Amino acid sequence: MSNRETALHYEPSIQYHRNHKGPTLGYSAASGVQIIEKDGLYFKNLSKDGVLKPYEDWRLPAEERAKDLASRLSIEEIAGLMLYSTHQLIPARSGGWFGGTYNGKPYEASGAKPWDLTDEQIAFLSTHLRHVLIMTVDNAETAARWNNRLQAVSEGIGFGIPVNNSSDPRHGFDASSEFNAGAASTSRVSFWPETLGLAATFDPEVTRQFGEIASKEYRALGMTTALSPQIDIATDPRWHRFNGTFGEDPKLSADMARAYVDGFQTSEGESELAEGWGLDSVNAMVKHWPGGGSGEGGRDAHFGCGKYAVYPGNNFEEHLIPFVEGAFQLEGKTGRASAVMPYYTISHNQDKKNGENVGNAFNRYLITDLLREQYGYEGVVCTDWAITGDESDRKDTVLSGKSWGVEHLSVVERHYKLIMAGVDQFGGNNDAGPVLEAYQMGVKEHGEPFMRARFEKSAVRLLLNIFRPGLFENPYLQPEESKEVVGCGEFVNAGYEAQLKSIVLLKNKGQVLPIRGRKKVYIPKRYLPVGKNWVGMPTPEKLEYPIDLSIVAGYFDVTDTPEEADFGLVFIEHPDSGVGFSHDDADQGGNGYLPISLQYRPYTADLARERSIAGDPRECDVLNRTYKGKTVTTRNSHDLDAILETKERMKGKPVIVSMLQSNPTIVAEFEAEVDAIITNFGVNLQAIMEVLTGSFEPSGLLPFQMPANMKTVEEQYEDVPHDMDCYVDTEGHVYDFGFGLNWRGVIEDARTAKYRKVRY
């Protein structure tokens, strides 16, 4: 039966052989794999030739098996291993960015089952692609069945190399979804705070527990690599990806990174196969080397306007701490994170050897000299997605190719430069053609033996991450078991406890909190004008309640008449002023660059730099990227209006603000007008209600500084943590790193003693 017939028309019949002292073997009856018996033990003959080869012998160390298999692979097969797929949906969709088809027809109109593979997926498997990024999953059963289809097809090709499925973080709450709590993941996994919320617990054991639970849910969904954690220290408060980090402090970030990776990668007891790796293990791909949190002006490198990371404080080395003292120095047996992703940014003027200002993955000094040789890292280096593609003429679109610093090179030349820099894998690339052409470029320059050895070195690294979790012995899932694991009660409860621990109480004037008894609450609607989301798609005008009132009704009586209410409760988000670039400004003769604001009212950047630190030297671009004197308007300025209007309408009765934060926020515009402020980094509404009513005493701490004003934001150095003037509220409390209140006052405990800093 052909691979296409297996994928389209055959429900894989999974066979199992159980070794008395050894792993259980799982294989598809349609793949051609047979079982070899030797010394009273069973082995999968993945090469299908009746001879037990070292790579098929599970008794041997993973590295020996990986080297044996790498030596047998053709260059075409290694090139396939070096690919990391574009985002895949389960079930697939037709049209849009994804364009899935099934048997030549649009997916939804084809009669395909939710777990059937698309034509595109079958095609990339046939070209030896074995690393797949899954974007969305409808449910655990569908994911398990889809995984089994995928693995059955792969098993029947060549040496039977299994697929290493992966995911970006999927256990948190999307802070850009306007309080769409509970909708962060359609795979029904347990819900946890975002990474910044884990940091707010100041407890690495909570983060390790998250990793242990999340890894089991990943494995039940067929995923063996996590494209996480994001361990950049977020030293610029304006950075759009701040929420994905553990905050601005390198020590806290290092401890959290270590705990996260240990939790994901470590298998124990019967699940352990060797050296801490096993059936509960998920490879952790830490990102983004050597740190992406210092983009000039807070701009992000997903966009052409944010391609430069700058170091005005000469603080490059501190950004390495979460990697070299955290993710690369684990407490568990696996030793170090198994993969690393460099960021898109050009680390401006940090190449101490060649003086190149190119994207981090293209930079041989940063990858080979620093990461590989100085710090001895031998795991996989995988590029971020789409860095070999051509740039867009729009500097504010996330859909651009991100070949920063090497825009003048061809796609093939970019692949070659990455390979020679020390990269093993190309994120978001389904096409082996440029990899093979890059190989031939290397043959012409260095000779066949050199390039063969270079490709084999990457192949060994990539294969290790498939061998160690046990996929070569059994990559298959039992759908019913997956349903029992994913989102089970034990895991959901643990995530909920972490949510509670992540909530920070900033202000509690007159001990207005907790609110005891059945009180009446007034909650204003939230208004958002027409706008655009992070990827540039239009968003409609909205005027609606920002939360589910039925949940609030379980705790308080909800009224839309402020005069009847005992207190007001206003739900807001951190200010959103865009990505720092405007084509309208460019069309009117400006350079296009705008400030990114952390305040709600319009902000004019009179204190910005006269000249930017970095700029694009090409004639077609702007060398000076200053935004001095320009004004930006915050999309959600009506959040501030809602607070001030509620204050006025409540006529002296308490007003409480619940703030969802992805970035530090300037609260000076409203703090004095309200009685209490609680902040969170992605939790469900019930957790907020439990804190408000006193069922749970707040214990979270700020994992960053809250700036006093935009003046200190402009004056701080993008690469230096803890260097802002912090806001002081009407109660005399300083909203600094490590600050938080409980019912008794300012929290002082072992966590604050360990992590709270004496300021520079």
C-alpha cells in the first residue's frame, strides 16, 4: 500500500510488542516494519531489510544510535531533517494562510475526517521533513489519531524516522484577546498563567510543576518538542513580547528557566529510559539567543522597524545569564535544554570578531564562537520562523520575511550562511531545495567530505531529540488515554492554583479588599475602536462587557446602575499604542517611526533620542530612526475613561481596578482616583473573584518595575534591567520589582529576600 493510500484511505492498525525488560514497541502494520528477535528481545526493523542495525538497537546509547543513522542518510534525507514545518492545524483548514487540501479538494469540502492528513502534509513527509509545528488542536482524540496517521506514513519511508511534533506555548491566556478568558487553547489543556505570571509567583517550584504537567499533556497530544520557554530578559518595558518572558531580572529568569526545562525534559521512575529522558520527556527549545529584549525604542524584530537590538548600557553579557546559568545548567539528569532558537534581531555592534551586523542566527560569532565554543553548547540550533524569506516593503507587518542584515543575499545564500554560522535547522521552511543548493555551494568552497561531515553533525543533533523521548520504539498514541490525560482534573486544579498565586495586589487603600458578603457591583462596558491586531488584521469596533457577568454573579449582585452599587469594578488592559511605525507618517515625509507608549493618553516623545543608535545603511531605508517629537495615540485610551467615569458615578463609593498586563504600565493617570488595584498576567475570571472576595490571599509580586512616567521610560537603557524611576502611589508604596501586597501589607518573605534588588 502506498504512502498516499495509507494516509488517505487506511486507518493505521497499530501493533505492539512488549519487551519483558525493555521498551514496548509500536508500529503500523502498513509501514513494512517487521520485528526482529535477538537475545530474547524484540527490535523494530525500521530499515525493513531483516538486519538489526545499531540505530534500531534500543540497548545502545542514543548518541551512538544517532551517529549510526546519520552516517546512513543521504544528503536529501538530512536536508529534510533540517526543515521545520510551517504552522499546521488539526483539523486542517482550507484557504487563508494555510490552504489545506485533501485528495486534491478543499479540506472542508472533501469528506476528510478531522485527523486525516492534507496533501501538503503527505508531500512534506515524502521529502523527509520530520519536524512539524502544530498551531491549533481541536481536541485530544483528534490530535492522537492525527499523530498516528502522520507516524504511520513516516515509518514507511526510508529508514522509518519518526516525526517530532511540536508546539508554541499553549497553556496560557492570550492577553491580546480582550479578556477572552478560557479560550486560550482549543486543545482543552490545563490553564496556567502566562510566562510572566509564572514569574510573578517568584517560585521556581510552581514553574517546574507546570513543566511536569504540560509535558505529559504535550506527549498525550503527540508533541515531543516545546518551542519554549522564552527566557529573554525583558529589559525594555515597551517590548511587545514582554509577556512571554519571566520579566526583567536575570537571576529570577535563570531560576525559572532551569525549573521550566527540568520540568519538561525530565522523566522519572518507569517513564525514564536513560539519563533522565523518557516517555514523559519533551525537548525544550529555549529562546531567543542571545536575548531579544533590548530592541531599540521597544520595537520588536518580527517587524522590519524593530530589527535592531541595542546596548547603550554595554550590558550584552547579562542577557546571557538565563541561558548559561539557567537553561544550560539544569538540576535534572538531562543536563541542558536540548535546543536553542536565536532571535530575529541584529544584536547591534556585538560581533566582537567579524564586526557583522546581521540577524543573530546568521552571525557566526554569536552561534559558533560564543554559543558553541565559549559556552560548549552542542544541542540543536533552530532559526526562528521565516528568516530566509524576502523582506516586505512594509515595516509594520509580521508577515514579512525576516532576513535582517542579509536582505541582499539570495534565499539559497541565506541558507548557506546559516549553515556555516552553525545553525542546524530552518524554522517555517517546508522546502528542501534551498538547503540542497546551499550544500552544493559548500561543496564548491570546501569540498564534499567537509560538507558531508557538516550535515552529519546537524543530523546527529536533530536525531538525538527524536531518539531520547523514545519515538523510534513507539511514536503512537492511544486516543482514549490521551483524552484522560489532557485537561484532567488534577492538572486543571494545579493550573488554577498557579493562577491564584500569580495575581498581584498593588493597592488596597483603607483595606477595601477583601469584599465580604453579597454586595452589589457596577461593571462598566469596555469600548474599543476599529483597529488592527498584532498580525495586521483589522479588528471591529466593540462596546461590550469585558468579562462574563454570569461568573461575577456567582459572587456579587451585578447592577448596571452605579447609584445602586456598593462598589465599582473596572476591567482594563495595559496601554496598546502599536508597533512603533506608521506608513502614514512615512507618506507625509517622515521616517515612519513612532514612539511606543505605556500611558493611556496621547504621548509626545519630546525626550527621545535625537538620533537612533542603529539604522539600516542601505540607501533605500532610513538610517536615523528617531521618533523625537512625534505623538502616538493609544488604541485603548477608553480604558482610562472608564475608570474616571466610574469614579465620578460612584460618588465616593469604592472603585477597584482589575488590570490585565502584558507590559509595565504607567498607572499615574488613574491610581489616585481608585481604592484598589489588582493586576494579573493571564488568569481566568474566577481566580480574580476568589482574590476579591478573600477566598485566596494575594501573594504575587511584580516581576518588573512599574515606571513613574514616560520620561523615565525614554531615559532608561534598552539593555539594562531595574533602571527606571518607579511609581509611588498615594499610600507611599513603590511599585518596584518584587513589590506586592497581601491583606496585612507589603509582602516580605523568603522570595523577596532572595530576589529583590538594591537599585543601581
